[in-house]
Amino acid sequence: MTTSQPSSHRTSENALLKQTLTGICLCLFFLLIALPAHSTDNPPQRPWLWPTGHPVPIARPFTEPAQPWLSGHRGVDFDVPIASEVYAPTAGTVSFVGTVVDRPVLSLNVGSPDFPLRTTFEPINAQVVRGQKVHAGELLGYVAEGHSPGALHWGVKVSAQKWLNPLLFLRERSVLKIWDGWSTTQ
């Protein structure tokens, strides 16, 4: 004896299946358009070297802003003395050497066309020039006066509105230094 389901029950199962498939397709569509426009198959060479030549305490860690225009700390501050050497953490091309507001800044393009990436240091008295190709570990310059906390700010930018934590690229672990200048009222 064979029993058949009423046609209204089959219709509601078909409608549910159609809604489920539509939902899955929409999820996949939004996932695909949310992916970055560049490929992550060719990220820059890892691991990077410490730009200080060795691990140093971190005076202020990276804090990603909730939105590109909101406050955050788009890099890390190293607790190093003024005049400390700054080295290229990876191979790249010097893309900027100059003053931004009141600080000397140096930027390197270190990514690839598929994975554009720029790393920036401030304040730095540069020993390289714009357009110069550098290799990992090459001297870029010396820490200048003008930044607190920590004497050297290091940032990594993947696009006009997206920053990455530079410590994620490093070979050795980092250590966060407790900076006594922080207070709960800031």
C-alpha cells in the first residue's frame, strides 16, 4: 500500500527548499563580494625581520579602528632610544621619504601587484632615497626625535583604508611594555 502526501504538503516542502537554496546563494554572493579585491595567495615574504634588528619592548600596541575613519592605533610603537638604527623588515622599494606634518617619514612598498602592501616608519632620519630598492636587513635610517610613547612608530597598510598589525609579520615574538603614561581618563 502506497501513501502519497497531499499536494499542499509537497508545495510547502518545495517552497522551503527554494527559500533555503536562495538563502545559500545569497550568502555565497555576499561572501564573494566581501572578499578583498586582491589575491591573498601571494602575500609578502614571511617572516619579516625586526626593523630594530632584534626584539624590543612595544610601548604601544596596534589597535585596529572599528571603521577606517575612527580612532585607533594603526601601527606599533617601539621603545627604542633616539638614534637607534632602523632596518628594512623585508625586501621592497622606497616609495616615500619626507616630512608629514612635523615628522620625518619613510615608506616602503613591500607587497606584490596581487597583494599591495606598504610599511611606514616615523620619525626616521632616512639613509635611503625614493625609488631605491632595499633588501631585508638593509639600513633604512635612524630614529629621530618627536614620537611618544616609544621612539619609533611602525605601520603596515594593505589599502587606503585597511591597516594590519605589523607584529604578525615578524619572525620572533614581541613583548608589550607597560607604559606608565596611560591612564583611565585618556
